[in-house]
Amino acid sequence: MGGEQTGHGVRGADPGRGASGREWRVRGRPRGRPPRITRPAIADAALAVGFDNLTLATVADRLQVAHSALYRHVADREELVMVAIDRAVAAAPWPEPAGEWRPDLEAQAAAVWHVLERHPGLVKEFLKLTRFPEEVMRRFGASVRSLIGYGFTAENAFLAVDTVFDLTIDVFSRGKQLDAPAGRSIVRDSTADAWAEAVGAEVAPLMRRALTDPAATWFDRKLRLVLDGVAASLAPRTG
């Protein structure tokens, strides 16, 4: 039964079956359909769409999948925003240690500014979150530990990093507020006269300059001031 016995096996037996009776031709073949989308793919699509246009629908359209398919990976729009921010932070060119706390912290602030600048709308979405993206928390922790490595106490390191990161986000956000449309102009131009009148003749030129200069210019000046304060009040004493 099943074929004539010969010295070479069973004549007439299915060559696709081994002695075990299993189909060797299907061994190693993946079972089921491979996933069409993944969280990394969703994150990349979200960044490509941009934070100003970010919805589950626009990301699904970018990926050419059904809107409902995204819910297997992200629960809602806030989680979609968090996934995108995580991806942006993880992909950013974070600086290597410089060997001194001040240039290190300054470079960290510049890197945060670069992330915000590279991804329009990110800062606005970040400030609305009810949770914090994991990569943001990891980056914050790494920066604090870096200062501890330079001899800062944990509390002083935490305060220094928190202050610098808050400054970076705040100045960047204020800059975007000033650049927002206001009728046929932008806020920084349309409010210049009102500011000048309100602050008085002595301060008016400084206010006009503050409204005219790019936000990055004032950020650099404010960051130097904060770092001077860190050096005077929080940094470990040397010598």
C-alpha cells in the first residue's frame, strides 16, 4: 500500500513528504499575512505628514491603509503625537560629551532647539500632551546624569537641566507666537507700536529690537545668562 518498496524508499510516494509525513516544502514559510504597518512606520508617516496636519486619517492615507488599521498600534491621536515625537527625538543628532559641563549643557539646549525647528508644530503639540513621550524622558534623564558625572549634586543637576530645557521650549514657543499671522502682518510687527508706547520712550528701542531680532538671537543671550547662573549657584566648586 502507498507504493512499491525499493531500496531507495517508496516508489510512487509524494516526493514532497519526508519520513515524518510533513510537507518539507512548507517548512520555514511564515504563517499568516505579514503586518502592513508597524509603529515605526506609523511614526515615520506622522513626521512626513507633519504635526500641523497630523490626524489618524492623514497618516492612514499616507500609509495607504484603512483608518481603522492604525488602532491596532495607537489608541488615539495623542498617542500618535507621542509616537511621532519619540521618533523625532530618537533620530535627532544629539551631541557627544565635550568633557566640560557648560559646553555639554549648551549643546543639549541647541539640540532641543534643532528638534523643535526641524519639526514645525511639534512644540505646540508637546505642550498639549497629558503624558510625556518616552524618548523625551530618557533624554532628560541622560542630561541630568551627565551633570552628575561632572560633580553636580543630583538636585542641582536636575534643576540646571530642567531650567535650560524649559528656557529652550519657552523661547522657541514665544518666537512662534510672534511669527503667527495677525491680519495682513504678523504678531511681532502688528504689536510693535503698542509695545513701544506701553513701555515708554527709554525702553521702546529695546522692545522694538526684541521684536525684530530672530528668536534664536535672544535664546542665545538668555541661555548664556542662565548658564552663568548655573556656574555661580549650582556647579561644583573647583580649585
